[in-house]
Amino acid sequence: MPTRVNKIIMENSDVIIKNWLEIVSEKRKNDYTSSISEDLFQSTNREFVNVIFDSLDQQSLTKGLEAFSERLVNLGWPLSYLTDGLQTFRRVTIDFVLGQNEKIDTDFFSIILDRVDSWVDPIINKLVNEYSGSWEHTVSLQRVALQELSAPLIPVMRNITIMPLIGTIDTERAKQIMENLLEGVIKHNAEVVLIDITGVPVVDTMVAHHIIQAAEAVRLIGSTCILVGIRPEIAQTIVNLGIDLGKFPTKSSLRKGFETALELTGRTIHRESNKEEVIEDIIGSIEKE
Amino acid sequence: MDFKPCVNINKELDIVGARQLGRTRAKELGFGTVDQARIATAISELARNIYLYAGKGKVCFEVIDQLDKQGLKVVASDEGPGIRDISQVMQDGYSTSGGLGAGLPGVKRLMDHFEIHSEWGKGTEIQAIKWVR
């Protein structure tokens, strides 16, 4: 019996494909794929339906299906195109097979449903898996990329390093900030570390707590931590929250913090009138360092 | 005004979601940058408390329209362990998790109106309102 259904489907594949293409093209008009060119859409439809029939022919998921879904994922076709297409395909096929028989009893009906389902469902599962797999892959790559960006330490001058923080600070990131900070202070032999929070949108008690702990840890290994980039609204919320940031110096901008850092390391900025001298001085000081 | 009223708090990242939604609402209502920062910080504290102590809950937003004033109401509710002694958690410097202990009293100072209901073993609901000035 099952093979009879298969036979009907295979023998009439042309009609089924024709019906399917019509419905899919009709659907397309008010749809997500409207930005795709007509030629590409038609050729993809044809490829899609061939892949579906191949898998019926060989009674298993084919290499062709894998290649096809991989290509669509890379091109960024919406997953709904594939799932919609397969749902339509299921309906068209069932309609067609039912239309071939005048007399239909419930047994035959359920067998048809069963056959078509066992054919179409694995394809849907496979495609959804491919898509979600590629999303997970992207997300995990981005997570790694974000982690690398999350707590950079930049040595700007001998004994002075800067850690610019941008974005939300969560527990995981706070841990990284602490580790990178301490490791960097030792590695670069920093006397002063500037933590710049210009890019941190909200400083709540947890963020403040982590910053205080980091600054305290930096103090313990013999360096000074300066918190810079405190915007006026952040300053007000910190006061409202009643957080005491008095244990280490704070500055409104990186520039002011840097000037303080220079002072703390026994340096000052001089403006020279003669430009050539300045350049020579700079070269000289670089050579000395 | 039509908007999504609630954010579910299940993981740490949801705190950011709640905060951003709150900030957007505050901006729409015409709060200034300082008040936006206050509201965002208060939401951050409330959402973090849910995440830390109850595990899950939700933060809801409501626009309050009164004859003479307009405001944003933030309601943070959970079905967590509840708070045994409310007066204790409203003290500065009290924390059971090793934090700064400035969260709830801080929220009270950041917002204009603050209400807390909690039943031991049943959950907590905190309502806070900020008026547009």
C-alpha cells in the first residue's frame, strides 16, 4: 500500500510540482521574499522541489538537501520560505492523491497522511536544524568576539595604562575586568590605571561594587586606580544610590584623569614655542624610555 | 500610549532588556537625561534583585496620567522567597549577598514614590513612580 502512494506521487510529480509552483508564486506576492529577483526565486523553487522529490526517490535525506539548505542559509533566505514551501507541498500532494481516488475510506486516508508526513517531516526537521545550527554558530562566534573586546587594557605611556569600558557590565564581564586589570598592572608595571566608564550606560550598585573591588585590588598590589568618564547624570545617580566612591580619585573626563596620572608619576605637560624643538624633545624622550 | 508592558526576568541579560525598555518609555514620556538615568538605574536594581534572590519574575511599566502630572510607574514582582524584615533591607549597607546594600534604599531615593509589599515565602512586589517634571 505505501509503495502505491509513492508510485502515484512519483508518476504525477509533474502535476504536483506545477500546482506547488503556482501556489508558492501566488503566495509570494504579499511576502517576505519580494526583494528577491523573479529568476532567482523561480530557479530556487525548482531546485527546492527537485530536492524534495529526490529524497522521496531515495527514501532518505540526500546530500542534495544538505547542500541546498546550506546555500540558502548562506544567502540569508528566510526559514519561513522553506517551512511554508514544505507545508504547501504537503497540502498539494495530499490533495492530489486524494483527488485520484473516487472512493476513499478512512484507512486509506490515514495511510496517505502517514506516508506524506513521514516524507515531508524529516525534511522540515533537517532544514530547521540546519538553520538553527547556523544561528547558534553565529551567536557563539559573536560571544567570543565580544569577550575579546570586553576588558582591554591599553598601556599609553610608561607606568600609565587605560582600561576603556563600553557597554553593560554583567557578572561575567566584571570578573574579566578584575582579572585583566590585575594581570595588566603587573605585566606593564603600571603605577596608575585609568578606568574609563564613559561608555557604560548605567552604573548601579552591582557595577559600582565591582569597580570598587577592582580599585581596591589594584591598590593592594601597589598601584593607583583613577575612575574617569563619570557623566553628570551618572554622578547624580551614584549620589542618590548612596555609593561611596571616596576611596580612590575620580575624574569627569579621561583627559583630566590622564593629567592627574601624569602628576602622580612625576610628569607634566609643557607647551614649547619652537615646534622643531618639541619634536626633538619627543624623539629624545622616546629614546630615553 | 501603546506599548509592551512587561519584561520577564529569567537570566542576567534580561536585566538589560528591562532597563532599555524602561529608558525608552522614560524618553517617550519626556523625562530628562538625568531622570532617565535614575529610572534606568532603579530598574536595574529592581531587576537584579529579582534575578539574584527570586530567580525569576517580571518588571512592568505603566504610564500614570493625572490631571496635574504624568509619571512612569515601575512594578517589579516575583514569587521568590520574600523579605523577612523589610525595615532591615531598607537600611543602607544591609546586604545578604555581599553587595553594597544600597539597592533598595537607593531605588527609594532615585524615584519619587516607593512602595514595597512582601510576604515571607510568597514573593515580593515593589512599585516605584517617577513624575515628569
